[in-house]
Amino acid sequence: MIRGVLFDLGGTLHVTDSPPGRDVWFARRLLDRLEDYGIRLDVPPEVLAEKLYENGEAYKRHSEKDLRELPTADIWNDWYLRDWSIGREKLAPIAEELSFLYDYERLRPLRRPYIRETLDALRAQGMKLGLISNIISLSVAPHFLAEYGAREYMDCIVLSSVTGIRKPSPDIFRAAERELDLKPEELAYVGDTLSRDVLGARNAGWRLMIQIRSASGAKRDKGLEHSGLEPDYIIRELNEIPEIIRRENEEEKE
């Protein structure tokens, strides 16, 4: 019997896009904020934008190999801004703020429709609810949830930035199980990627995996389309979830 439904954040509760010039705008924003703290980088925003993308992708590749999330000061010093040798000591006091800006402003988040309606319907079925997300900021996920009117619904919020563990490691799913006091066979997960979400839920042995389509997920999963890794359901809208859970639990009773 499914007793809990947990969600990914990026690609699932919201999708993102990057309008032309957004990357340079964000680089300029970052340069201004660093200068507010006495850190001046003598680099054009266009160059910084390119480096942020290159270094961010390099960090993703690194973290996806060992499935560990580094502390924010290490991420900024050793990866995102590694070309400028700023020093961990200078970056440590502001690393969380930089991470918040990176996750909140670098891309434009567009919340999916039906978030509250979906959570209300799941609550009405008696579900415990939660979030599991790979994210470098400690604070931006709760902020997004509050913006979406979803924070009050969440019985647990499990972040790679807090646990130091990234999906698809089963260990981050185990952290959610402990917080909810539920077993793998009682849990469903909703996410947009094969490589992180579907594989993670499978690694953890969770009862049900629902994949929601997203452009970013498709890009991240390029090459895995015919790998044999599949969710139990594929959906396009969040409000499809309550009926899936209801039907699965009804069939289990029969």
C-alpha cells in the first residue's frame, strides 16, 4: 500500500528556461554581488557566463560519478569560480547566498500548474508528502515551496546540499524513509529524469516511480532512451498523480 508520495523539484514542480542573454545578465548580477563583499573579478560578464556554464557542467559530471554534494564554499572555490583563485576563506561566508542566487536566478523557473490541487488530493487520500532534490543551495528549495504554496504540505524536505548525497544514490531516499517512518514498498516518487529520479527510485526499491516529462530531463537523459530503464508511469501534468495512486492502492486491496 502506498502511503507516501515524494517529489523532485527542478523539472518536476517547476521547469526552467533561459531567455537570450539570461546567462550574461546573471553573470553581471554575480559580479556585482561579489563586489559588494569586496571581491572584484576583472572579467567581462560574457566570459564569466561561459566559465560558469563550463565549470558548472564539470562539477555536475564530477558529482554524478561519486554521488556526493560538496559544501557550498568548495563548490564555488574549487569549481564554479576556480579560474580566479579567490580562496575558500573569502567565499565561505557568502557561499550560500551565491548558491541561492545560482539556483534561483540563473535560469527562469516556471512553476507547473496544479501543484496545490495535486497535493490537496493526495492529502485527502492520507498520503505523507515530501521532496527529494539534488541542489547546491541549502535554502532555495524551501523558498520555492513557499512561493508555490506547497511548503506547508511537506512532511520532509531532503536535499543533497544537506545530506551530502545525490540521486540516484539510494542513500538519499533512505534519509526520506527515516524522516517519514515509511518503508520502500510504501513510497512513490515523482521526477523528470531517468538518470537521477527513475534510477534513484529503482535503486532504493520504492514501490512506484512516476516520470513527468520535461525538456531539461530529456536533455539530461540523452542516450538513455533505450537503456531499458523505465518508470511505472509517464505523465505530462501533476494532476494525473492522485488518480494513479488511488488506482494502485485499490488494485492492491483486491
